[in-house]
Amino acid sequence: MIYGMTVPGTPIRWTTFSSSDNPQPFRRVLFSAWSQAEGLRGQPDALMVSRHLAQSDPTLETDLATIGVGLDIAGPREKSLPASLRSAQDKARWISSSSRSEASPVDQVITSFLGDALTDHNLRSRDRRRDLGDRELEERIEAWLALPAREPDPSFATEQVWKPGPWLTSWESSIPPDRERYFSHSGIERRTWLLTGQEPRDEMEDEEENFGGGYDNAPEIASNVVACWPNPPKEIAQSLGTTVKALQWFLDDMASLDRSRRFALLDMLGIDFDERLGCYAASGPCVLVANKPGPLEDIYTDMTGGGDAWPCELVPAKGQADPSWRYVLINPHSRPPSILMVARGDKIADRLGDLLLNFDGIRRVDPVLYRDVASTCAKACQSPRANGPAIRHFSDRYKDLWANCMWLPGENQDDGEA
């Protein structure tokens, strides 16, 4: 269990710890902070806490008043308190000690954390060589640290108990479920780290299942493809039988999907494992929408093996083009083509030459083919699972054309939309 205190308007913070089954009394925590943490400058004028914490210790306000400290209860719109909690949690991840052994019992580990946290706080408080890039903030920190320290009243450090409740873990609703984790002891650093992922084994039974024994880049690749998929993440999650939150946790590499849903997602998005490279790559074919430049450029690079293609915008040789969408054919060497839909008037259309290596401008094609392209994209957009079959059937219908010149001779036009 982590306890944290922050000086408002500054990055000065102090943390301490206890086991979850033996919480420290608040008064002891406060007294320790005010007497040991140099950056807190001792006993304050006022202390702000959440309403849940105040309710768990009804006499805290009265006891603080006896030593001249006011108690403020944070309102529902108060942002500084949850920000302080997140800051303390993040800071605690990097507190470590070279004296801690792999076999340390819980109490010893907590004791070590207490010392590490206090040492880190005091060292940072004494360090005047800071350059935060914010003169006003630096002056505010210096003004705070220049205040005379107030000795806390020892009579306040009582063993008054408080009542834990669901509020202690309510913030966990926004974090992913537990992932596989394992302890790794570093002989060089003389430290033990808790790492996420699967613990390395001497023999890898299945190269693809274990992602080549290295970094699993499937979430990163899937995130790029989902960012350019015609259907929103909600519909993708529903097609997999999972929630948007679970899907997003996977895409952010914060949690894993179960085996069947993971494979279903990668198959639907056209993502394959490249045994030669030992990683995943977007191979298609699929219909994409030009939503975000970064993901689009990465997907195109994957699909074309680094740009081995001559993508072009298709327009009908006769008749009117689609008034809503522009269609770009991505035709990688020796692979089925994919189609990129670009909304007319969208700013990203002006960057196609930068995002798609070897972009070949506009090509006029047979109106029958153009109508089939538009129809195929419409079918692919109907549902997440309709995408792959629609583009594969399209590719099969014109497979004889991919090996030959499919556009009308002399109809290349690079000077704007047709």
C-alpha cells in the first residue's frame, strides 16, 4: 500500500509504504512525513484529503485541529489530488535498492522501500541544480524550500485506526487486468526487477507462439491497422466477442487477449508472422481508410516490403468519380492488392506522395473496374469481418490484370483530381 503527500503547485512529493494487510495509521504516516521529509518543511497550515479518506477516519479533522492544521476535503472537481496519486504511483515504480535480495521477505522489502523513498525525496529536495524549463515553477519551488521548517507535535502520532473500503481500489477500474509477470535478478545491477511478459525459457517450443523469443510487436502492428480500419474499434471488439476496453488494452500493449481472440483479430486485420524477420507485419490484403498519417505510412511500408509498389489513385476513364471518396490502389510486388479510401477534401490527401513511397499519381481505368472498386469498398465497410473476403474476391476477379498493365495507355494524369 502506498501513501503519498505532494506540495501543491510543485513536483515535490513524498511516499511511504506498508503491507496491505497491516495499514499504517494516518497520524503516524503524517508525523513521519512532517518530521523526516525535508521537502515538506514540517507541519503545514492545511492538509487536503479525499472525502473517502476523511470518512474512513472521522476524528482526523478534530485531531489535526488540536495541533493547528486545517483539514480540507477535496471536491468532486478537484484535479490536483488524483494527479498527485498518479504521480506517486508512477514514482514508486522506479524506487529500487541494491541491498534488496531476491528472497527478501515482505516486511524486509517494505522496510527497504521506506528507506529508498525517503533517501530519494531528501536528495531531490537538496538538489538546487534543477532546470525544469519553467522559471516560474523553479521560483515557486525555491520559495517553498526557503520556508522555515515547523516541527510537528509528537502527541499527534497516535495509533488511531482507520477503516479501509472499496474506495482504496476504485481507481483500478481504469487499469488492465493482471498480466503475466516474473522476477528477474540482475547480477550486474544487484537488483531484482518485476518484469511483464512471459519468463524466458531455455528452449522455445514454438517460434511464432513465443514471438521469436523477442519483443511481441503484434499489438503495435494491430494498433496501426485498427487506426486505419473502416470500422470503429467498438465494432471490431464486438466481432471478436470482447469489449472495447479489452481491445484497447491489447492495442496499447497493456494486456493480452486470449489465444482465440488474438488469432482472430490478427487474421481479420491481415497481420502475419514473418518467420524470416521473427516479428509480425501487416500484409493485407484489405480495405483501409486514410485516417492517421503515421499508422498509414507504417502499414504501407509493411505491406509493400519497404515501398516495393507503384500505388496510384484510380479514376474512371469515362463518367463521374465517386463524390465522397478517392480510391488508391496499393499494388505490392507479387502480393494481392489493397485499396486505400481517402475522403475528398481531407487534408491527408495532400500528403499521399509523402506517405506512400513511389506514389504514381492518377490513373484512368475502365469504368467497369472503377465501379467494382467502389462496390468492393462498400462491401468491406459493412462489418469488420467483411473486409478481408471482399478484397480477396476482388483480387481474384482481376488476378490476370495484376501481372499486366491494367490502365488504359497514355491516360496517366498527375496534375490533380479527375
